[in-house]
Amino acid sequence: MMKKVLAGALAAAMCIGMVTPAFADDLQIAFSQIGQESDWRTANTDSINGTIEAHEGWTLVYDDAQQKQENQIKALRNFITQGVDYILFTGVVSTGWEEVLAEVNEAEIPLILIDRLPDCIDDIDYVAAFGGDFVEEGRRQVAWAGEYLKSVGRGDEEVNVVIMEGTTGASAQTGRTEGNLAALEEYPNMKLVGQQTGNFTRAEGQAVMESWLKSIDDIDVLIAQNDDMALGAIDAIKAAGKVPGEDIIIVGCDSVKAAFEAIVAGEMNATIECTPLYGPFVEKTIEALENGEEMNKEIVHPEEGVYDMDGGIDLGTVVSVAAKDVIDERIY
């Protein structure tokens, strides 16, 4: 199994101060994006597309799959037919990519994997891969809630927890769910009473929360696998006459600016970072490859934080930071 650590060679290639000699112009760089289901995804698209479009000599070939795997498979085959120079790929789900990615390999088009990585990653050729550590993000969500409950004297109190999952089968969903459930075993006072997908969208997050509030007598903690679902849930909680952030502790994921604003307003308690800003990674990687450098195939995980109301919650791997102290720096 491939080690999930920051690859030294790629880190060097991404160093801001690195001087790169001239490389080939007129590159066609194709990007198969899953869609625009959330603020995070929009920021991810803007970062990558904007970086490519701003680079002299590079042409962007972009396809929005609208959350449909069949659209992505068609797009990848169109990229092959067009004879693009690089393909950037993030899959809407984890499975079902073996055949089409083998076709990309057969066409000898360098493949760069971004964000949601396919489960066939060990069986395909790619030049670089980078994305969030979804299992760790899920672990941090539950660990933050558990440590926060201890800090306010509720560490021994039995609390009811619901997990709002992302798109079923997406690597972000499967990884975060794995991390969520593993962490719950470390906090025996936290009882799972609901688990359902909200498809990473605000509208479905609101609908799922509305259903839970009608069918579950008492909800103490909401773990939402992205911020958009958490923000939708906040609307449902308020409509039900409850106080989000107080009556129900809410932990999101992604750390978009709207989540920071909700934390500062007291309506959300914490968000776990998963950066969407992969444009600079893509740029430095392609520049390095064009200069003849070989990338290490280890998965690169950017350093990411945890943000909450006051900061100081120790999760072992990271200590939380107060959202109000960094909100002005958040650009997405």
C-alpha cells in the first residue's frame, strides 16, 4: 500500500522560490471535474482553471460532469480523442474507473489525480496525486466534538450523534465515514442514532436534518461531512425552533468562509479543513514534468487545520484555531 506522506521530490518542485527554466508552450491541459455541488467544489474549480488559464502557453480543456460518472467517462474519452497533453481527474465516486483510466494510460497521456482518488490507484499509471486525508478529516470531526464535550464538562454524559454523509461511494464520503466511526469508538459517551447521505449539498443537508428532527427525539451532535450540508442543517434547526451551535453541536468539514462566518455567529461549532486550492500544485507539477523531472507517486496531503469558536482544542495531530482570527484570510 502506498504511503500517504508528502513526497520530497514533489514538495521540492512546489517550492515557491523554485526557479524553473523555459518549457514547452502550447500545452492542452484537460480537467474532468465532478460538478459544482458545493462552495468547496466551486473554489476547487476556480483555483485549477484560473491557474491554467493564466499560464502563458497553456490551454484549458474543461468538462463539468454534473455529478454523473457516465459524463466523466465520456469526457475522459473525448480528451483522449483530442490528444490533450495532460489530464487532471477527480472522480465523482471511487469505483468503476479501471477501463477508462487504462485507456488514458494506453494513450500515454500523463494523468494527474486530484482530491477524490479512484480505488484502482494501485493498478494505473499516474504522474502525481494529491488530495485530502479523508480518514483523518473524519477522525478529527468526531474527536473535536468529543474533546469539546470534555472541555465543557459533558465528557461522561451520553450524547446522541448523527452523521450526515456525503455522496455515497465518493472517496471523501467513504474515508470520512471510516474516520467518523473509528473515532466514535474512542468516545463511548457518544451514541450514533442517525446516519444518512446528504450528497454534499446544502439543500439535501437541510432536508435530511428536517427529517431527523421529526423522527429522532434528541440530537446533541451533528457531524456533517461537508460545510454545505452543515449550513443547510442550520436552516432546518432554526426552522424547528432550536438554537444551532447550542442545542445541537455542529461540526462540518472543508472550512469554507461561509462556515467561518457561521462559527463567528455562534451557529456552528467547528469545521475541519480540506483545502480546495490545488491550482499551484497543478502548475508546479506540470512545470516540473515539462522540465524532465520525475514525480514521486506517493499521495501528497496538504497541511490542513481545524477551526472553531475559541481555539485550543487538542486533537493530538493538530490544535484548533479560532475562526475569528483567520476569517479575513479565507478566500473561498
